[in-house]
Amino acid sequence: MITIFADLIEFANDFIVPIIYFINMLFALTVVFIERKSPTATTAWLMALFLLPVIGFILYLFVGQSFHRDRMFRVKKEYDEVMTNLIESQKKELFSHQIPQLHTVSDAYKRMMLMLMESNRAIVTTDNAVRIFTDGNDKFAALLEAIRKAEDHIHLEYYILKDDEIGREVFSALTERAKAGVTVRFLGDGLGAAGPKRSFFAPYLEAGGELAFFFPSLLHIRHPRINYRNHRKIAVIDGKIGFIGGFNIGDDYLSRVPEWAPWRDTAVMVEGHAVSSMQIRFILDWNYASKGEPIEFSPRYFPGSNDSAERLLPMQVVSGGPDTYWNPIKESYLKLISLATESVYIQTPYFIPDESIMDALRMAALSGIDVRIMMPSKPDHFFVYWAGYSYIAQLLDAGVRAYTYDHGFIHAKTIVVDEAAASVGSANWDVRSFRLNFETNAIMYDHQIAMVLKEKYRLDLDVCTELTPERLAALPLMIKLKQSVSRLFSPLL
């Protein structure tokens, strides 16, 4: 037995390791000369490939490779062509006082609107009513009610779908509406939504429901690649009601899994023309992922504003991902921070910012802005969690205040600036959301919505513990070592 083991080691040293080193050299050349990642990410990958050759080899296979983006950009070009005329007319109206609902919006925020029009084709809509959810039970009750009342079509796009109580309840409702003749489409991610077996979808498909997966595995199993995932959480009902935020479809999001309960997240339900922006996003993603006939930009999917909308709330729906030349999600965060005059309140489960975000938060705090960051007290991804701690420690010196949420798990992805604007969506405050995943946020330029979200933030502080320099200094040496190692590889996370 010992002889066989020794022979295996010798074989590995003589043949397998040199092959891995050779392949890693090819990977390194690809990183430097073809993919042209950021200098920080390039350095991290070179260290992983040459200092930890076997681990680096495995990581690059599952995490590092760039996805072929030609088709993504072709779909995006279709979107740009649809939106160009509308964007040009809105740009002319933005500062001409022709939009009464924008009279309460400052010129500084109008400049932000203009930036997102230019960089992301994000139209401004002003006839929106918004309902905020911070509890999954309330959010899914509203979603299921909207599904059961659907008359023409239902479009759902979620990163995670689980075969559990809420997953079965949602698909039972979708199946019932499909049997009634409603067009029902579900778009899941090939990694996050790969858990349910074929039998889970059988009744839905037999009823006429349509199904597609973004970047699926060829073997119909959970896809091992974690880059270029569709991380969006969007639902559109009859083109009149839209949902967007951080909730996926799973029992943990309704606080039914004791390990993570109670679950704290944020989403919004929208009525108004902003739903059309969510609809466009779904259609583009579906047309990219589906193997069937593409969805046409038909009037049935854009019926106009719901007359029941009671308020006039300005909003932009902003999407980012590898199919964008710039980083509109990150840029919207940066712009919001730069416009703050009093406060910046951030909630995120993962905090791995790049230098531009770090600089913006540091400068805001040094300028006397009340900058606060809230993250979970317990990790669901250990490396990401400890890397986040290391960045927080650096910001505390500039006056940023940070907190760990101790009452369950916080998964919200929000920023509230002063009492003027807020963003709610799927994008975390990390490099993955800024560059590698497909994300969508709703940015609301509204005093009342900002006040509500700010108040919810302050209530959350009651179940938080502040991360002070003293608290971080008192952490065990092993934890500090985890932070240092995690930060070193944070560009890969």
C-alpha cells in the first residue's frame, strides 16, 4: 500500500505537476495579454497560478476564464437601438422644466440621471408608485397575489430557485396561470437555479409554461463556473407590476431556515412606467438565454402606466454586467456617494470594494458626511466575509462607522443618501457585482422613499453591534490571519 502511494506521488511529481505548470503558464499569458484584467486582478491571478499552482489551476477553471461576450453585446446593441430615440428626447427635456415631476429633484441629481442615460440607456420614469418590502413573507405574498391575478403574461427572472415550500408554491401558482392561458416564462441562472430536478418543472412545462437558464451546464447539473452569473431578481406581471430587489426564491428568504432566520432583505414593488424598463431587461435576458423564438418588443408587453398609481416618483432602472463597457452599477454608487451632503447609509452582505469606492467613502467621511456600512455578523461565504472585515478596518480610520447585523442574516443591497435618493436591487458592494455578474438596481429620486428606507436602517441599528477599532484589534490572531489572506485574494472573489 505504501509502495503504491509512493508511486502515485512520484507519478504526480513527474507528469501531472509539470503539466499543470505548463497550463498555468498558458493561463497567465491569457490573463496578461488577452483578457487584460485590472492590474490588481492580474497580479492576484498570477500569484495564485504560480505560488499555489494546483489551487490556482482549479480556481481559474471555475472562476477566472472570461466568458465569450459577442452575443451579449449583440443583444445589448438591440436594446441600444430601441432606446436611442427616447433617450435623446429625454436628455433635451431634463433641464428644460418640461417634466413637472422633476421640479423637486435638484440639478445635481438630474446630472446623475443624465450620466445613467448616457452610460446605461436608463430612461427616467416619473409616474411610479413604490411599496417597500423588508420581510420575505410580505414580499412573496404580494408577488403570489400579483401572479394569481395575471391576465396576459408573467415574466420571472431569479438567480436562485429552490425546491422547497415557497419554490413549490410559486411554481404551483405559475402552473395554474399557464393552464388558464396566460403566457408564463421563468428565467433562472444555470448555477443558482440548478437545484430543482426535472420533475419539479414537469407540471409547469406540461401546462405550457416556458423555461430557460442563463449559462446552463451541458450536463444539466449545477454549473461549476461562478463568474458571469445572472444575479438579477426581477418579476414583471402583465407589464404593469414589477418587483426588484434582493430576495431569491427559497425558504431561507422567508426566515424558514433556522440557521439564517430571521432573514433581512429589501425589495420594492413598482407600478408605473419603470416596469417597462424591467420588462425590457427581462426580454433581453430571455432572448439571450432561451433557445426558442425570441420575444418581440410587442405592445402587449408595454401596456402603459397603471392608472391606480397614487404618487409620482422619479426612478431609473440600472443594469450592469460583462455586457457593459463601463460599470454603471458601481458608477451609480459612486455618484450617489459624491452627491451626499449629510449621510450615506449602506447595507450589503458582501463588502469587497475597489479603490474608487474606498476613496469615495473615505473622502465622504473626511468631509463630515455620516457614512455607515451594515453587514452580517455571520458569514455565508467565509473568504468574502473576512475580506470585507479588512476593508472595513481601513475605512474606520477615516471616520466611517460600520456595524454587524446580529438579528439573523442581512442580505439587503441598498444605499440611502441624505433624504433625497436611494438604490435597491441585486448588486452587492463587491467586485463581483461591479464587473462579473449581471445585476439590476432601481434608483429612486424621492424624499419620502429615502426617508422610509433611512428609518428602517435606523431601526436595524438597534440589533447591530458597532465595529470599532478596539473591537477589531481584539480579534484572535487566527481571525486576523484569515482577514489578511482573504484580502490578498479578494480580487478573485
